[in-house]
Amino acid sequence: MSDPFLAEVRIFGCNFAPRGWATCDGQLMPISQNTALFSLLGVNFG
């Protein structure tokens, strides 16, 4: 698999997230552990 972009959403045909990925299920993610992601998305989606 090629290197993913930060905040990329990709479809996988399985019932788990591959290593290094998170499921896109509306879960809360702490800003302190995801600062780069927060800098891209901010509060636009939640």
C-alpha cells in the first residue's frame, strides 16, 4: 500500500482498521494525541 496522506479516508474490505489507521466511525479523538490531524481539520467536522 502506498504511503497515505494525513486525514485520508480510504475504503477497506474488512471489518477492522489496518495498522496505523483509525476507523471513520465518529469516535472522539484527543487533540493532544492528534495535533497534526487537528491542524488540518480543526473543528469543521465535529
